[in-house]
Amino acid sequence: MKLLTLLLTMFVLQSCRCQKETSTMNDNSEQEKQTELLSGSYTISSIESNRNLPDNLNITFDQNTNKVSGFTACNRFFGTYTIEKNSISISNLATTKIYCKNVMDIEKHLLKALSNIKTYSIKNNQINLNNGDAILIEASKDSLDSIQPENNYLIEYSVSSRGFYKQITINKKNISILEQRAGTPTAFSLGEQNWKTLIKAISSINTKTIPNLEAPSKAFQYDGAAIARLKITDNGKTYQTQPFDHGNPPKEIANLVKEILSISENIE
């Protein structure tokens, strides 16, 4: 009888342990599924019911690194996120430090909303980031995610002045930064999302017209600004701009230059 009781006890304990392990595996599987659903890039359409927003506000969740990043219409922001079921916490938020007079209030509200997010929901490629019942941010799956990073562009941006030199070279795998003419460049892995961002910026440019773009200012001619050039190699053909002032590129390439500089400043 004692032997039978012992065997029954062991069976019950083993059964409980198996059920617990199965439950843990199911929870982990569900967690991975939720993380995968959230991962991607989104265009922000509303911040605390304000829909009068610039069309370039965006946010990206990277499931491989648990990093969140995006653009506030002036600065790039970045941080980390953790999720548990439909709960989310964003932390370690930081931004670049560019001042943009007309959109600083939007940036302030966006960063505040991101800090207060507690839950999220996804439906039909739409995401709501919430604080309790209040929707803080609404966004839609960005068309950027449909871009396939197969383009073999080579992007080069150089800036120089008396005593200063910097060259940024980017392909779809790497970014290298050279800070002395005779020095050795420092190379980093670019990351697929950064490449997609650059491809999206390039897609709005007719690369063949780059050599003919008019510089909006020419302070570089009297050392009033560093001299900059952008070069794009597309399918073996290279197109280079005329010199322009660093910080004031031709409007046609302004977004691309901004993304190049932002990525180079925040690459790890």
C-alpha cells in the first residue's frame, strides 16, 4: 500500500511539473508572438488626439534588439522596450539635439507620451499605444516595411573645412566613418532598418539630377561654412552634387542628408 501511495505521489508531482513546464512554454511562445507582431516601422498619425502632425513622424520596434527608435519631425529618438502580453514599457529614451523652432512642442508631447505608455493593441496594421484606457499614440504600419533592401547603392557624404574633415560611406551592410584624411575609417554594421530608411529617402530623389542641384547658399566660398558633397553610386553610375554648405543642402536631398548624419551620429 505504501509503495502504491508513493508511486501515485510521484506521478502527481511529475504531472504537475509537466503542466507547469507546458504552461511556461506556452507563455514564452505567446510572448514571442506578441513581440514579433509589434516589430516593425510605423508612421505616427495621432498624439493624444492631435492629428495635425508632420507626415514624417515615425517609430520603429526592433524585436531582435528590443530597441525602439524613430523621428520626432526634428530629432531622432532611441531607447529600449519590454513587453509582457499586451503590456509595454519604454525606457532609456534619448534624442539627438537639433533645435527646430516649429516642431519642438510636437517633439515634447511625443516623448512624454512614449514615457507614459503602458499597453498596446494591434489591428489591421494599426497600432494604438495606450495609458490605461487613453490612447496616447496612434500609428500605422509604414510602407517602409515593404521596401526590400536589395538596392546596391553606395552613398558617400563628405564635409571639410580648415582643420576639419569627415567622410561617411554607406552600403547596405556597413557604414564607415573617416575623420582624418590620412586616417583609418571606423566601420560599423549598418542594420537592415537603417538601410531601409536610407532607401526610402533615396526613392524620392532622381539621382540623375543630383549633379545639377543648386546649392541654396554658398558660405563655404568664404569659409562661412564647412563644404559638403553628396555622392551616390547607382547601378555602377556615380552622381555627385556640386559643393554646398554643410547644414544647408539642396532641398531635394535634405532628407537624405539628415538621415545620413543622424545614423552616423547614433550608430553603435
